[in-house]
Amino acid sequence: MSKQQSHDHHYVPQWYQRRFLKAGQSTYHYLDLHPDVVEHNGVKHPRRALLPWGPKRCFYKEDLYTVKLGGWSTDEIETKFFGDIDSRGRDAVNTFAEYKGYCDELHEAYPALMRYMDAQRFRTPKGLDWLALMTRGGNSNQRLLFLQTVFGFHATMWMEGVWEVVRADNTETKFIVSDEPVTFFNRTAFPNEISYPRDTMLDQVGTRTIFPLSLNACLIISHVQFTRNPWAKPSELRVNARKFQQTIRPMLETQFARQLEEDEVLRINYILKRRATRYIAAAEEEWLYPERRVSRKEWAKLDEDWFLLPHLYKVPFSRGIMVGYEGGGTFAVDEYGNRPGNPNYEDEARHNREWISSQRAKLEWAKKRRGKSVAHVDELRHDRVYDKILAGDQAELDEYGAVDVQSG
């Protein structure tokens, strides 16, 4: 007997949604940001915006991934394509949500998480509508087939970014769920100026990726180039911005354990809400309205205190990485993915400019983030050493008001 075909397709998986419910809780506060207007007895009124719904009824659309040919249809994209991605992604999300340093699971978690995140970017109604632009208005079947070929679109640049898992263990407000879980934030890309279904592009140097992992954990990915020069024009293209190319990253560099303050969680939720297409959900009703209590709402100033930046003292100033393979052969890239033989590989002039700007950025970060919780890295990356350097620079700033920045 054949398995019954599914029709309720969740573009935000139910397993992911449940990570944002409290223990013993089964329903959300589910908010429709743009409720439909209905007419009853000649009177028009908007549908109720706030609903007490569980994950089964949230973030889904009928036959969103159904491929149809005449009278025949299949849900294999939902059950097989997304099924495999979600199965591996579920474990990867949990690994990073509880990240405390290197573990054996990271070997599988990194690629699985990026596959899941990239698929999540395209599987939403907005993502599918964006694919329609790329296929010049192709039908639903064409969009779904295209999705299966482009879902690794962002993985290369994510792999080369600086990863930090921030936490909200000590705050009253926790992270919310939106219909665009993998959210791009760029302070120069104002939400009301981006026409649907277009979005901020990851290849812009100031674009940060914000991906809540649970009630208490959120992944933030920043471009290395921006951490070295946070004063760079956010809309300029990242060095060697590209897609679908091989690259590599050390597994010990992910930052973790920074505890956000209440207002910082509110600002992340505010970004998630402003970048949502139509729906958000939260375990507490009050969390759906971060604009009521957030300290600032000006988009360009949301990260003025650099709270979305990682611990700049713990971002390695590396010239890249080289690996050798058993049986012979090597693979080498610089920090921007340039390969040996490329004229931009380990560009000396760029290196010198970025060394100076990165040292100045560290000191500015040390001033802006004074008294705040700081991130850690695996002890094998000399975590405590960098904390001592930070403390020394802050003491020197207190005493002299400046620290000499040497060229490198």
C-alpha cells in the first residue's frame, strides 16, 4: 500500500518551531503581520491577527512543494529532498545551539547546518517567489526544480565567515520565530526600501546572517572583511564574493558563551520582525512586540554599539589555510578564498591595510563593549590569552586614553 501524499507543507519545519516553545508548552502566540480583510454582512474588517496555534498550524502552506503534471502529483520534494536536509539539519542545529567548543559532531554539523540554512532561505514563500524572479516567472514546478540546484548558494561565504553563537540564558525575553528564520541584516538596507521578494544580499560586506537556534541561542555570521574594518561601506562587495566553490575553515574558531542583555535580544527580535514577510511566533505574547521596549528603532543605528560583531580580539588575523591529503596533494586558500596562482592571493597591500584597521577596530570594540559579556573560543585557540590582551588594552585606554597601533 502506497504512502498517503502530504499536502500541508511547513516552510519552517515543526521540529525547528518546537525549539522555541517552553517546556510543557504546545501552542505559540502566532502573529499575522498583514491579516486579510474579510467582509461580513457588508462590513469589511481584518481577520484576527493573534492566534494561539501550535507548530502543526504555523508556517505552512498547502501543496507548497507539490510537483504537478496534469492529473499526476508527487510530494517527493517535501518527503525526500527536505526530509534528508531536515534530518541532518535537526542534529546540526542542536549541536550549535549547545556549542561549548570542539566536539566530534562538528565534522558532520558544519556542512549539515549550512545545507539546512541554505534550503531554509529558499523554501519559504518569499524564497520561492525570489526563485521565480530568477527563472523569469517560471511555473511552480520550475521553481521547485531550480531550488534543488541552488540551495548551496550561500554556503561558500558562510564557511569563510566568522561564526558566533550568542545566548539569552539570563534575559527575560527570548528569541522568536519568523517566516524568514535565516535573516540577513545590513544597516544600509532598510526593510521598507527593499521590494518583495528581493532581499539584502550576502555578498555585501556589511551583511550579517542571523539565525536563531532555540529560545536561548542564536547564530550570527559576519564577513571576515567587516570584522577587520567595521567602518567599511556596508553595501560594498566582499572580497572574492562567490558561490558554489570549494573552501575550508578551521573548526575551532566558532565563538560562543556570550550572554546578551535584554535590549540586545530585543534588537535581534526587532530585526527578525522587520525582515519577516508575514508571520512571527513566540512563546510569550509580549515577545512579539520588541518595538515597544527596544532602546532604538533607527535601522542604521541598531548595531551602533557593535553588539552584532564577534569578539574582535578572538578573530584570527590569518593569511589563510593549507592542508595536505594522505597519498599526496594539497589544498590552499587565503582568508577570502583566493587560490595560489590568483593575482589576489595573499594580497600584501590589502593585508597591511587590514592589519592597521583591524587593530584600531579591536580598540574601538574594547571601548564599546566594556562591561559586557564576552565570547569565548576553544582553549586550543588560546582563549584566556586574548582575554588578558583585551584587559591590558582596556587598562591602557583608561590610563592614557589611547593605545599605540603598530603596522604589521
